[in-house]
Amino acid sequence: MNLPSDLVIISFIKVTEKTLIFWLTIHQQKEREVKMKLLDALHWRYGVKQFSDKKVSEEDLKNLLNATRLSASSYGLQPYNIIVVESAKIRKQLLPFSYGQDKIAQSSHLIIFAAHSKVGDVTVDRYIDKHALITDKSHQQLSNFSAHMKSALSNKTELQKQEWAHQQAYIALGNFLTCAAVMKIDSCPMTGIDNAGYDLVLGLDKKGLTTSVICPIGYRNKDDMQAHSPKVRFDYDEVIMEL
Ligand SMILES: Cc1cc2nc3c(=O)[nH]c(=O)nc-3n(C[C@H](O)[C@H](O)[C@H](O)COP(=O)(O)O)c2cc1C
């Protein structure tokens, strides 16, 4: 052994090994914490019946909407828009179409997930334009991809296309609910509304949109009894089938 340099190298390796194990343990611990936080957040959230006056900050709202914008969608086509309504006046107009659910007006913001009402080549062309811009590919390079998506959509009836667009909006809603919970923002997904009334008040027809589902957000009222109701969910084995 060529002392002392070999000893130095061996002790260096040992220290490095210990440091590595230390950082790995910390990293694993952090990963476990993130997983626990996610589950805690999902246990914490519930469909709020009564909101408080507290407003969601602009920054939190932007972050939540940005996270929602990253939702997955079929072929990535994102055939929906997300409308944020803060105006008390508009929400008052929406009240008669909300079957007495005044939380749409009490909450901090009302979010409307609205599907595109025209689905087809126009949906694909819009996406391909964006795809070309982001990936720096030519329309020619994307032509097979485009044709494939157009053909898949053209095989659907008008009703199926509309249904498909609503499904994509619901995926965004699911993601929105989880992200909101992680950010400790309360919410209540809602379909107990008159969709046509919402379309009318919000002028969605002219925008080529139609209401899929809505979701008031904000912070739970301390008097909201629903907060104390136990979660009613089927057990793991009743939901998950392992084949
Ligand atoms: C698509 C959808 C529509 C819903 N519509 C309403 C609604 O109109 N009003 C309401 O108070 N809750 C509504 N909810 C909330 C559900 O009742 C609630 O999520 C369910 O009972 C499970 O309870 P939890 O979310 O509080 O854990 C809706 C939920 C979903 C996902």
C-alpha cells in the first residue's frame, strides 16, 4: 500500500459514501412526505357547501390555473376553455340557473369548464399550429399526425364529439380539484346547474363554447357542517381490481 495517499483515497470514498447515503435517505424521506401530503390533501378536501369571505390570492389562482392548463387530454387537443368569474354581477345573473346553490356567488371565484362546441378539423388545426410552433416542426412534418387525428375525430358523430370534448374538460376538472387541495384551496365541483342558462349568461354560444361543469373555489366557512362529515368511499379492494 502506497501510504498515505491510498489511505486518503479510501477515507475520501468512505466519506463520499456516507454523504451519498445521507442525501439518499433525505431524498427518500422527502419523497415519502410528498406522497403523504398528497393523500392528506385528498382526505382534507371535500365538496364545500358554504364558503367564507376569504379570497384566493391572485398568485395562488394563477398557479392553480397554470397547473390545470397542464392536464392531459386525448391526443393533447385540449378542446375546452376555463373561464374565471369573479364579478359579483355576473354571478348574480348565474344564480337563477344554479338551483339555489348560492355558493356560486359566495365563493372567492367561480370557475367554469367549458367544452368547445365545434369539434373536428378545426380542433386539430389549432393544435397542430401550436405543436409546430413549440416543437419547431413544419406542418409538412406533422401532416400524418394531423391526418390521423382528423380521421379519428371524423369517425365520431356530432354528439360523440361533443361528449368527447366534455370528457377532456372533466379530466382538467379532476386535476384542478387535486391541485387545489394540495394548495389548501377549497372547492366544490358542480353539475347541479342549468347548463343552457350558464351558456346564455356567459355568452358562450358566441365564443364557440358550452358549459361542461363548474367549480366555485375559496375557503370553507367555519360553520360548514359538511366539513365534519366522514368521507364515504368504497374500500381499496372494492374499487381496485388486481388481475
Ligand atoms: C361532477 C360532479 C358534480 C357535482 N355536483 C355537485 C353539485 O351540484 N352540488 C354540490 O353541492 N356538490 C356537487 N358535487 C360534489 C359531490 O357531491 C361530492 O364530491 C361527493 O359527494 C363526494 O364527497 P366529497 O367530494 O365531499 O369527498 C359534484 C361532484 C362532481 C364530481
